[in-house]
Amino acid sequence: MSMMVVKCLAYLVALLLLLLNYGANGHRVSRKVLDYEKQFKLLQKTSVTTIKNEYGDIYDCVDFYKQPAFDHPLLANHTFHPEMKPSSFALKEERTISKEREILSNNMKSRGKGCPTGTIPIKRMSKDDFIKMKRFTEDYTSRTRSNDFENHFAVLQTTPNPSKKIYHGAKGIFTYHDPKVSDSQYTLGGLTIMNGDDTIKAGWMGGSSHCFNMLCSGFVNVNKEAPIDDVLEPMSKRWGKIYGIKLSIFKDPKDGNWWLVIGTENTIQGFWPGKIFNGLANSATFVSFGGEAYGPVDQPLPPIGSGYKGIASPDDAAYVLGVTVLDENLKEDYNPVETETYTDDPQYTVTDYGWSNRYGRIMFYGGTTPV
């Protein structure tokens, strides 16, 4: 069968899997549509001003206290405020990245002006696009938990162990790419932290359904300068310059919130409140680095990473530099040993390159569709 292929921009995403199907289970399709329309109306927050980027995306600068995160019932009586920061900033500055490797870090600097103080940027969306997004994210939840044949992975992950090792954070520098996907596929590269049914992710995403982030209640944005679903640019090119973004997630030991910090300048983006979790209210039991993708079974396998196999070739494959996990004291383990590589299909490849004095722990991942 013929398949339309689209070239996609890479967007930064923050995903809370716990909340994706909130409030919709057990309803008939017609009832779901009504629920979606009700949710869409709730998202229509009063905008102080708007910002339009060069790609035509419009962002509304919304009062901090009116962002969708606070529509979550467990956050009804929150005490959060726009100036919030982690109580303990354990993340150290990254090692200097050598110029000859041309690994550059996108620090999420706002292009032009940001939003006014006391507001945060939220991407504007039509009702039809919102309903499409909600259906996609609910399908994503069920697919991820059922381990069906439409979801694919190429990751370096922590291994189960009898000592029940726990984690309070992880970080790395992730190269980002724009492989070709069909309009019913997506591809994602980044960091995943889990405990039981609780999952949080941060990374880059390409595909027609990239709108997680601020449209699902749960993630609290405190950065008025840059939206969580900003376009990442410039883009990595095979045999050319390769670009990456540093992503760090860690649990605040004082208030239990899971913070997302971006870029080598450690820019604070926001947090997932600890009070909305069950398993992650305590700690994480699983961490993974790398890529995942989705594609219907009647289509060719979707690309992961750059689309090229994850052999140890920085000119071809997507990769992660400085693979790091954090323990309950926020002590950084720059070379974790309780790890394993995992792919669900032999057409995807993961290479655990190991330790480098210059770049720390390195892993390569990817395959399979030509780009």
C-alpha cells in the first residue's frame, strides 16, 4: 500500500503517562466527544498577550495560576507560585563539549521576547486538533501498557535487581533528529522514569501528534521565556553538525516534586507535583535512555532516532552523552553498571559504547526507516 511520508519538526516534549487517560475510561464514543469538548473549553484560558513563531505556532501567555496543570483535582488547593525553584540543585554543570565533535546544546533560549512575569506560554490549538490529540494520547497509554506490536523501543535501561535499587533522577545530552514518518506515526527520543503505573518522560518528538505537554493536567511550567513544546533548531544532519539538548529530571528531597531542567545552563522548566503520584511519590524503580516509536502494523516500521541503526557512529546514529542516574541522596552515578540494552525488533539497534573520559557514558540507538 502507498504511504504518505511527512518531514517533521522536532519538538521538546514533557509527558506524564499517568494522566493521559484521566476522566475518559468507560465512556461511549459519543460521551467521550462531549468530555473532550468540555475539556477543550476548560483550556480556553484568558491570554495576557500572544507570541507567534516563524513556523506559525501561536502561544498564549496565560496567568501562571490558570495553566492546565491546576485542573487536576489533587492540585485544587496547591501553594505553588511562579518563582518556584528546586530546594536542592544537585545537578552539576556539564563537562565542556569539544568543538571537533560539534555537539551543540540547545538551551531553550526564547526567540525574541518571552511572556510577561507571572504568565507562562501555552500553545494554541483548535478543537479538532485537541480531540485528535486526546484520542491519540489515550491510545498511547493503552498501547504502552499492553506492549502490543505497534510500539517499538531501542533503549539503554536499568535492570531489575533483588536489592530493589531506587532512583531519584537521571540526565543526559540527547541528539535530536527529523526522520520521515507517516501521518499516523511518531518517533520520540529522550529519558523515561517509572515506578509501577507512574511514568514521566522528557525528550524530543517528531510526528503529527506531538501535543502532549501543557494540554494534560499535571506538569507545572515555571518558565515564562520558553514553551515546553518549543521547536528544536537547528536540526542534526547526517555527516554534518549534530545537535543535542541536555535533559535532567530529579526529585526534590524537600517537597517531592520531580523537576525538569534543560540545557547546559540548567534552565528550570517546571515540575511534576509529587502529590499526584502513587509509585513516583516515593522514588523511581526504572530509568531508560534512548528512543521509542509507534506505527500501525500495516506500515513499514517507524524510524527511531535518526533512522539509522544504532552502531557506534556519531555521524549516522542518534546517541546520548553523559548517561547518568541519581540515587536517593541525589548523588550522581556517571557510569551506572546495572543496565542493559533492549530492542523489540532486530531492525533496531542499541550500542552501549561505555565510558569516555571526554563525554562520560555513551549509548547509540536507532533504525530502521530511511530518512
